[in-house]
Amino acid sequence: DALHFLDIFLVEGCKAIFRLSLSLVGLLSKKELKTINFTDATSWWNAIKAITLSPTFSFQKHLDKKVYPRFGKATRRYPKRRVLSRMIRYNEQWALDNMPVYIDQTPPKPMGYIPGKPIILAKPALVRSNLVKWLPVALKSTKLDLIYSTENDGRSLSAFYEKCKRTKHTIVLIEAMTKSSNNKVTIGMFASQSWNVHPTSYGDGECFLFRADPDAKCFHWTPDFSSGFDDIENQVIREQFMVARNEYLAMGANADGTNGLRLDQDLNQGESYPALGFGNEPLAGENMKSFEVGTVEVYRLVRDVDGKAVDGEVDDSVWNLGGM
């Protein structure tokens, strides 16, 4: 019987499921509706299950008589749209008035990471738990794979670009330190495109800035629909998602030349100002717009299901031009 219905579904599509759903709702008679005390959706479907799981219930007969009646007065029409709309509004209001509202406050499972690499900034579970909340939905089921670290690959932008030039969707983690104290703040940015020296700004609205620890916050980019054609300059500044030069690297911009997050050529100094589009706070703290940089790490994303990079495996022979 179930296979029979699947055949129908392959022919009619979702309409078949709609027909079946309406017919199941109609299994309860008016008399039964009055006598059974329904407190929530679960009690309703329990009553439906009691009927459909009964030994006397025949799914094939139900299809013939209720879902697809063949002739005579048994033919039923779909309710008109205004009737369905009224029923939906009534049921939604009933649910708001009678159903308890549950808010899932369970913290998300932290992102995993590829073992065997000397990770530092992404090691705390809280940092990885926050990252998985902020990533786009398509990238949540991924692990972190370290591809650059100042501790192992050298402290320079040239080394940074060399390690990151082939990889899109990277997370940059930065250890920001103040000169006056030993406080350390982990901040960073998510880049939708690969980091390469580029004459103009690039990237897209998937980029975001964040503070991972302490006081974790994420600042996604938002477009400004209120500005018109006369405000082109402001719009151009707002869309400076990624800026990669030989002298510095940055994300987000302002008319005065400051950035949402910026690192110098030697990855020793950084700055963070509120940036157009991102609406971020100074990431290292209100009184830490400029800061010294400790460890810098860059991670690519690897799928949980097969262990491959989200942008596909890179064939190094493609990039080896020595024989040409």
C-alpha cells in the first residue's frame, strides 16, 4: 500500500501528500472531535494513529474512498483558498494561545578540527562553538583545517598570501594584545574569496567580522537600501569587503580611510574601527582601536562527511608552472 502511494507521489508530486493529509484529518468524526480532549498537536496525531494502526484500517480502501474517490457523490473538492487561509489563521492563533513556546538554548556543537596540526587560537571549544553559529548554513557541517600560522610559517603578509591564495571560505583568527596590559582578545574575519594581492577591493556580502573571545559577537554585512544613485561613493566604500595589498590586508572600510579590521605588512600591528556595512564595534575593545598582534592563524573549511575541502581538493600540479 505504501509503495502504491509512492507511485502516486511520483506522478502527482506534493499534491498527493496534500490530498492524503486532508483525508487523514477527516478520519475523526464530529462526534469524536467533541468527546476527545485535544491539548496539543501530539494528542491530535495520537488519535489519528489510533485509527490508522487499528487492524480494521485498510490503507488501500482509504486511498480509494477518501483520497481518490472514483465516482458518485463521494467526490470531494479542495476547499477554496479563502477558506484555507481562514483555517490557517485560526489554527495559528490557536497555537499561539494554547501551545507553550520553547526556545532552544542549547549551545551548538563546536566545530571539529583536523588533528596533528599545532592550532592555538581555535583550540577552545567556546571559540569553535561560536564560529559554527556565525557561518553560512551551507558551511556549518565542516571542520577547521589550519593552513597558515605565524608560529610556523613566518610573520609576513607575503607568507600569508602564499598559503591562502588557493583557498576560498577561510577563517582568520587574530590574537590582539594591548601595550598597557597582558589582556588578549581573539578577533577575526570570515572571507568568502581567497586572499590574493588585488588592485581593487573584492569579496561579497558573505564576509563578516567577529570577536570570538571574550564577549563573543559577530558583525555580518548588511546592504543599505535607503541610499540612492547620488550616494554612489558611500555605497562603493560600503562594499569594500576584502582589501588585499602588499602593504596591508583589511576587511570593511570608511570614508576616512580606516577599516573594520586591518593588519600591517609584518602582521605586528592591527587596527579596528566601526566600518560601513558591517556596523561593528572596535573588535579588540572600545579603547583598543589600535593593537599589537600576537598569533595569527588561517583555517580552511573541510566537510565532515568526506573530509574534503568545501572548495574541492587542489591539485598542486596545476599551480606548478616550473616546467612551462
